[in-house]
Amino acid sequence: MSTATHARPRFRLPSGMALINWLCGGWTALIFIFLYLPILLLIVYSFNKSDLSVVWTGFTFDWYRSLWHNETLTDALKNSLIIAGVTTVLSVLLGTGGAWLLHRYRFPALKTVTTLIFVPMVIPEIIMGVSLLILFSVIADPLNNWLAHFTESEFGLGYATVIIAHTTFCFPFVLVAVQARLTGMDPFLEEAALDLGASPLKAFLLVLVPYLLPAIISGALMAFTLSMDEYIVTLFTSGPESQTLPLKVFGMAKKGLDPSLNAISTVFILATSVLVVLAEMVRKINR
């Protein structure tokens, strides 16, 4: 009877391009762990029963229940929702109208105007915040002198300045999404509507807007997410009564570790992630 044995295959280290792919994959995994492990720990410890965020003593939902009774955070959340809602509406109007005008009309300064519109998307946030603060400070006195003839209210840092600042860097995202949709539009679509008796306004509202709706929704979700999450620009342009949730959370974090911060941060992360996923889904439909 033969007693032939089969040698076990030896493990061989990858070489050549396989080694490069293996190293790049490992490095990418480490980067993802470095980026997302703190967020995962924050979510886990938001269910920690202990008052100390670094010591696990048991599972609880108490910190989430206590959020509803924290007037400081709920007021800040209301401010964030109001500012983000108004910013989204203004961004959709400016972004959709601007994209259509840039697509429809050609003029000598088209490239210059397009470049200026995209500047808020790439400029550092601290530079934008400081520049907007200087702008609001410069126009405050002349504007208040003019408003004194009509009303007793004064222009200052508050809801209006935060909304203006957020709209400045949010509406280009809507414009980009709508422009991408307009690129694939049939140029005879509007002409067909006009030939059938529709006015230019009706052709835009009843034909073009439904066609652009996926891009508008995608841009609106992105604008809402950016406005809700913005901290640096808001820090320079907000007043005492217009403090948003990111400002309040950062202020509480400087005082020390608070389990409520883990809970509100988890809610904020999940809500932002849902909005980003929805925006990405709509953007894929838009293609």
C-alpha cells in the first residue's frame, strides 16, 4: 500500500504589483480605522450608564431622554433648523436660477462669473468667516442709518448674517448639481413647450423644473447638510440669540466631558449621514 504524502502549500508573500496592492490596501484600512474609530467609540459611549465618558459601567438610554429636557441644546437645535431651512430655500432659488442663466445666455464675462461663484466652495472657511465679519461690520452703520427712516430695528450679527453667510457657500453646490443636469438636457425641450403655446415662465415651471427636480433635491439636501454642520463661518457671523447646535456643542465640550454630548453628537452624525446618503442617491438618479 502506497504511503505517499502531500506537502502542504507554503504561504508566500505577495510580490510585484500584488505586494503594492496589498500595502496600499492595508494603508487604506488603517486610514479608515483612524478616521472612523473615534466616531464609533463616541456612538458606543453615548449608551454608557456612567457619568464618566471613558468608563463603561452599563447600557442605558438615559442620555438620549435627557436631551429633550435640555433647553440649551433644544434652542440651539431650533436655531440650526431655522437657519438651515431658510438657507436651503435661498440656495435652491439662487442655484437653480443661476445655473439656468449661465446655461441659457453667453456673455464675455461668463468664465469670470463662473469662477467667482465657485470660489466659496474652495476658499478656507476661516478666511470666509473673517471676510464676512468685516463686510457686516463695514455696512452696519450706513445700513442702520438708512433703516432708521423706516423702522426701529437695527442690523447686526444674528439670524440674517448667519443665513447670508451660509447661503454664500451653499448655493454653489446647488448650482453645480443643476448645471450637471442641464448639460444632458435636450435643447429642443423648451422650444417644444413654447411651440405648443406655453409662455416662457410656464415652460420653465412646468417643463424644465420637473426635469431638473432630481438635481434640485440633491443640491437642497447638500445645502441643508452643510448649513446644519457649519461651525467656523457661523462662529464669526452669529450673535447671542442665533447660536447654532455646533457652537453650543463645542462650548459644552470645552467645559469637560459630558455624556449628553455623546448622545447629541450621535444624533447629529446619524442625521447628517442620512442626508448625505439621500443626496448621493438622488445624484445617482440625476445621472
